[in-house]
Amino acid sequence: MADGLRPRPVVLLHGWTMRGAIFNDLIARLPAELDCHAPDLPGHGELAAAEPSLSAAARTLSALLEERDLTDVVLVGWSMGAAVAWRYVEDFGADRIAGLMSVDMSPKLACGPDWPHGLIGQSAEDLETTTKRMIADWPGMAEAIATTMFGHREGAPGYSRGDALAQILSNDPAKMIAMWKALALMDQRQVIKTLPCPLLASAGALSRVYPASSAAWLAETAPRGEMHSFSASGHSPHLEEPDAFAARLVDFATSLQPSVA
């Protein structure tokens, strides 16, 4: 337990086009010593009507931590969720955060001559082309997103490619494109360089979204960073290797020391 009196809080932040319920199976595999929270983020799920942005999502996270009086928190951010966690630290600090686990994410999506760690094969110009494709054919883009979520086309045990596609298509395309644009423009590398809490940068070895070098850069750059690769996973290791993911999360949470008041 985080302070000897209550379970260690874990806040799980979902990826773009998903919602908090994506973590239900993972939460069921975690011990009672972890007090899990998996909110929907702006533009998604119960907050579908809210205008999505990284700043709005960081405010949502801040409100949740304050309303539930959560301290010594382990933040777990999958894809977009990691970007939200980093923006939260930038905007609100890390006084409430014991550690952060990122899941297959880069602090800057656009690749360039000096930055090969963004979305695979996506320069700034490519990202603009992708945005135009989203606007012109959201259902077709949803198919592509569902396919690249996993290391294998059929999906994950208990969560198929078809399940992913249905979830993606349940969203308002305009809200999803707005958040995509925010992600495409972000650059949170400086946040990583000064991150005040431990960072476990995890990735799927079979990811078709980000190169392994993304997590390696995070681990090497964060003041207290380490890397973990899930060998049988793509972009969604908590779905593709749920037991291994749960075990690694428990190990990370157990390794963190409570803050001193």
C-alpha cells in the first residue's frame, strides 16, 4: 500500500478513439492493493460532448485526482493517454504522482532528420496527408486504426480487431480529428528531460505504430527512466499480453516509494 493505510492509486489513461472501459480486463487482473481509476477523456465515452485537447484532458485528470483525493498515484498512459499524463505534469506538476508508465507512445509524432522516434514513416507532411484522409474517409481510417492497434491482424485475446473497430466508429469523427490534430502538433520532449517522477517507458516489440527507439529514447532521457518491451505485443500490450502487463505494472507500482509530506 502507498502509505500503509490505503491501496496505491493507479490511474489508467486510454488511447485515442478508445475509452476508460478498455482497461476493465486489466483492472480485474490487478490485486486489491491497487486502487484503479480509468476515466474517459474529453471527446471520448462519457465525455464525448467535451471539446478534446491535451490541455482539457490534463484538466480532467487534475479534477479527478483532486475530487478523489488521490496522492502517490501511478499514472499509466496508453498512447494518447501518455501524452495526457505528460501534459498534466507540465501544467500541474507531479506532487500527486509517484510514477508514470507510458505505453507505446512518443513525445513527438512527426519524424524528421533529427527525430526518428515518432510515428513510423510519418513526417510532418505525411501527418497532414493523414489528416486529410481522416476528413475525407473516417470509416476507412477507422479500419486502418483498428488494424494497426495490434501485432497481429486478428487482434488480442478477448478484444478482437472487430471490437476495436466498433469502438472507434462509436466516436464523433470531428472530435477524434480535433484530438488527432492536437497530438500531431505536440512536442513534449522537454517535459521528459525534466520529468520529476520515475518513468517506465513500455512498448510492444511488434508495434506497427511506434518504433522501439521511442521507448528507448524516453528511458534514456527521463532523469529516472527505464524501458520494458512486451515481446508478443503490438501497440496494445495491456490487451495482447494482459497477464504480463499486469505483472509488470504491479512490479513498477511496488518499486515506488511514497512521497514524504
